[in-house]
Amino acid sequence: IHEHIAIVMEELFQGRLPEFYETLAFHFARGLSLDKAVNYLMKSGKKSLARYSIEESHQYYKQAFELLDSKANKTNAEMELVIELLFDWAYVFYYRGYFKDMSEVFSSYKMIAESLEDKTKLGMFYSWYGWAFFCQHKILDSYPYFEKALQIGEEKKDQRVIGYACTWLTWYYLYNGRIDLSIKHGERTQEISKVFKTDPYLYFKSLTGLGIAYSVIGDKKKAIGIGNTLVDYGKKHSNIRSLTMGYAVLGAAYQMHNDLTTAIGAYEKAIQVGVEPFYVEYIRVNLALAYIMNGQIIEAENAFNCVVSFCQDSGAWSAGIPAQVFLGAVLIAKGQMRLGLKRLKEGKQELLTSGNMLNYLECEYILGKVFSQVAEGAEPINLSKIAKNIGFIAKNVPFAGKKAEAHFKKVIEIAEEMGAKTIMGGACLDLGLLYKTKKRKDLANKLISEAVKLFEQCEADVYLKQANELLESLQ
């Protein structure tokens, strides 16, 4: 009966089928035509995804997958169909942030993907499989799959496979600290995206990576330009995803230049308009860091805890691990110095081991700030009172200056390798201030002068004002 109803509907509504995808999927799924059931379930999933009904979309793709997965002795065409379904379903896993589930499903079909004659499908499979690893914070594990995908794309001259591989490599190199390669792959994807105008994801995802990469190297003008471009594109095309990431890029651009009020406003706007759980929690980590820098500790703690709670369920540890690590700064601010430092130090090693050099650099910087302010007799990171840690601080004061110096020097070294001028300038400024406190005037003057040059190059006005005022106080 269901089969006959679906067939009649197809005949009656030939010119209006998209209106009835869900109904056709319902009937064919209870009928006899597996291929048609899967076809309409996938179309229903895609339709729901386009209107941001993520959970509804997930259910359609899940039902289609279960129908195919449960079929014994699949034909070659059915195996190819499963792989194609995974490509579409991958967007849903991604936006939901459920990367552990995604990698498990993809892993179960890895051998089948590798056995297909159509190697372009294998290239797309590797791209998404690598991204599932990356978003679980298995950054180094993701790289071989991105490279395999790119190699297949270039061998087969398939621009779409190349585009997706380069999109992921833009983000891989960004977090791995090789910003020049991140920009190179991002720009390549931007050119490819012009060919695939019906696939906005290639455009806005690679452009977002580029915007953050330019923020890291201190190119404020380009970063803000990209952020505004993404926002404009999102408004023009009613693309909430592009709009969300545009505000996120603007937040990163202003945060890197220490314009914290503007950065926080942009991040909060991104979270307000965002509808994808993963995008919202990813942005919330950066918002929490901006809160810490701005002395808003309760807000930072709430934001970090929200991210960690989400990731415990979803497996989106590319956001969760940094949130757990940077909660150490919150603990310090609340007076739990020993526990906070332990979390930062252990977390720093975890970030390094996983290949997350960008967050490793930020962690190193926070440790430098903590020890420098202990050495200067100030409150760590100007966050909160620390009276209950007097004993702990007293034990560390004799060594705090040397520890701070070592952390800041490490930041300067890594930031210089990355080309991260504003971060390098900030570390030079803080190290110069430490030298000033220790009455090492010549070294202080040298470091702060270097900071001024870097901030001038980056047009980092807030930082530049601070550096010039400090330099004048040395005269």
C-alpha cells in the first residue's frame, strides 16, 4: 500500500516533488523500493539542513544509512550510494559537533571506500574522515588523510576534491602554527570556490580560516575585511553559517589587537545569530579567552564550562580541550593557584603533543603573565584576589621572574616562527615591563621598542598606546 501511494504521488506531483520529499520518504521507506526510499530520505535530509533543522536532518540521514547498512550482500552501486550518503551526512555530524560518532561511522566504511573504482569518492572520503579526527583534537592524526585527499584530487584533476582538501589544510596549518601554508591553501580554495558557486561551504569555510590566519599574523585590515565580507555574504544570501563565522573572524581580528570590548561584542553577536551547535561552542572558547583578558572571570568560567559540557557529549574536543586547559586561568583568578597552574602546565603539554601550536602559544603566554605578575607582586593576570594562596605565592616569588622570562622568550620565539606579530609584540611588551620592574632598564627599553615597531606594523592601536606610554616612562 505504501509503495503504491508513493508511486501515485510521484506521478501526480512531478513538478512539485521537493514539497513532498518527506512524505515520499515515509512511504517508500515502508514500501519495497530501497533505492527510492534512500533517495528521498537523503533529499529530505538535505532539505532540512538547508533550513537549519539540524536534528531533523540527522534523523533522515540516519534512517537512510540504517536501511542501506542493514542490507546484506550490497551491490557495487549500493556501496557507492552509502559512501555518497556519508558525504552528505558529514555536514550534519559537523554542524552538530558529533565527531566521535562521525569517525565511527566513517571508520566502518573505510575499507569499502578504499575498494571503490571511483577514486574521487575516496578523496572526498579521506577529506571528511581527516576532518573528523581534527575536530576531536587529533590534529596530527588528521594530516595524512588531508594529504591523501589532495593527492587523489590532483591525480584525478578533480577540483572539488582539491577544494575540500585545501579547505581542511587551511585549518590544519593554522592550528599547527604554519600560517604561511594556511594562507596558501586558503587562497587556493578561494579560487576553486568560484567554480562551485552552488556549494557555499567551500567559499565561507576557507575564507573564515583565511580571516583567522590574517588575524594571527597581525594583518588587521585584511582580517577585518574578510570578516565584513563574510557578514555581507551571509546577509545577502541568507546564509546564517557565513554570518556567524563572519562575526567570529571580526572577534578574532579585534582580540589579537587587544581591542577587547569590540572583540567581545563581535563574538557575542556570532553566538547570538549562530544556529549550529559546533560553531557556537567553537566561538564560545574564543569569547571566554577574551573575557579572561578583560577581567570578566565569572563570564569566562561559565563559557568554558558550557563548552566542556557540550564536548563531553559530542566529542568535539577541538573546542573542549582548549576550554579545559584555559579553565586553569580561571582557577588562578579564583584563588586556586596550585590547581590552576597544574592544569595550564599539563594542558600545555597536551596541546603540544596533539599539534595544536596556536593554543599552545596562548597557553605559554598565559603562564608568562601569571609568573610575571607574581614576580611584580600584582594579582595574576589582574583577575581576582589571591589572598588564600599567599603561602604558595611566597614559595614561588623567588623563581617567578625567571619562569616568566622563560615563558615570554618561548612565546617570542614561536610567534616569530609563525609570523604572529601582535602576539610577539605583546610578549615583548610584557617582558619589557618585567625587566623594568627588575631595574634592567636597557633590556626593558630594547624589548618595548621592539614591541612598538611590531604594533605599528600591525596597526594595533590599543597595544601601541600602552607600549608608547611604557617607553616614555623609561626616559
